[in-house]
Amino acid sequence: MTEPNRVTLRENKVPEPTASFWTIKILATTVGETAADLLSSSLHLGTQVTSVVMAAVFLVVFAFQFASRRYIPAIYWLTVVLISVVGTLITDNLTDGLGVPLWVSTTIFAVALGATFAIWYAVERTLSIHEIVTRRREAFYWLAVLFTFALGTAAGDLVAEQLDLGYLVSVGVFAAAIGLVALAHFTFRLNAIVAFWAAYVLTRPLGASLGDLLSQPVADGGLGLGTVVTSLIFLLAIVAIVIYVTLTGRSRAGQARSEETASARTLSVDA
């Protein structure tokens, strides 16, 4: 009898990394930053209570995502939004609650992400997001995603703290870093899987910087929209794009394919 984590699903559970994929990912990352700040600070729940509440909500939604046998845009992206909040709160708890230096948490999450990839490849012999067709591969995928959010939060805060760049400059720096990854992939043939996950990590500090730029007071270098307004704007944008890709199939996950074909499409954009 086939083990549950080896059950082959009907199709890949991860959408194609098109322009809409990266747009929603950045929007979700921004919501992860502003929503965490809104709940813990603006609503005075505190980091620990917020962490417990959001972890519980995430686990419920994740159960639906993991139980489904195909890619469902609404469930998948709700899972991403919630895991972005949880990943942010993990780092915030270590930094603010336990006093762990950012360079330490950055190192810890980088090692944890590297170990996840190493074990994932040792077990499955592939890290392709185009072949998430078993429960075990999906478990590895979401564990990696969680660590990318925690790592991106820690590394982004570390850079901002050390260099004191300001929100607008930080947005430009991280956007440029993602651009360099794309250039390395398309022009200099950087491995597609390496390029995808590097960009995935970098979208976290990019989205956080964008969220801070919009939500923080003008006196602190932001635009003063506040966490409530910023969160609502980005949530509505996510909903609109998810509805669009659901109706048009532009972000549809494809069937499992060979690693060679997958590599050529890893950082592709909408036609």
C-alpha cells in the first residue's frame, strides 16, 4: 500500500512563476509585514498573542491546502499570506521577545533553509517547484517557504539596521537585487532553481520595505497611510489578481515535467 506522503496528486500544487505569481508574492509579503504590525502594535495584542492567533489560523488554512489534490488559487495564496505573517512573527519573537541578535537569527534561518533544501534533494532528487506532486514534496516546499519568510525578515531588518538606508532607498536596493538575480538567470544562465529561491527570499525584505514606506508616519520617512489602510489596499489587490488568474487560468499549475523543461520556465513571465 502506498504511503500517504508518497501519494501522487493529479497535478502540480504550485502555480507557474509568472508575472502574476511574483506580483501576488510581493503583495502577500507586504501584508505579512503590515498585518503583523497592525495586530501586535495597533490593536495592542502583543507579539506573543498575535503569534498564537495567526499560527492557529494558518494551520487551519494549511490543512485545507495540504488536503487538496490540485492547485486552488484562493487557498494557495491565502496560505502564502498567512505563512508570511507567521514567518515575520517568528523573527520578531526572536528579536524583540528573546533578544536574539539579527545576525544570529539570519544565520540560523539561512542554515535551516539550506538544510531543508539538502534533505529535500537527498530524498526526492529534485528541488523543482514544477514537480510538487506528492505530499512529501509539498511538505518540503512549504517548510522552505516558511524559512524564506523568516530569513527574509531577519536579513532585511539586519541590512536596514546596519546601513540605515530608509524605506524608499531600501525598496530600490532590494528591487535591484532581484533584478540582478533575474539578469544572472536569463543572461548568464544562473541555475533556475537557485535563481527562483534567491528571488523568493529577496521579495520578503522588498515587500516589507514597501509596506513600511506606505504605512509609517511621514516624520519617520514613510507616506503615513497607516497599517490598516496599507493592509486593506494590498489585500484587495491580492483578491483582485487571484480572481483574475482563477478565471483566466494565467497562473495555473501544470502537470509534472522534466527538470530540463522546468528550468527554462522557472522565472518566466506572462505571455
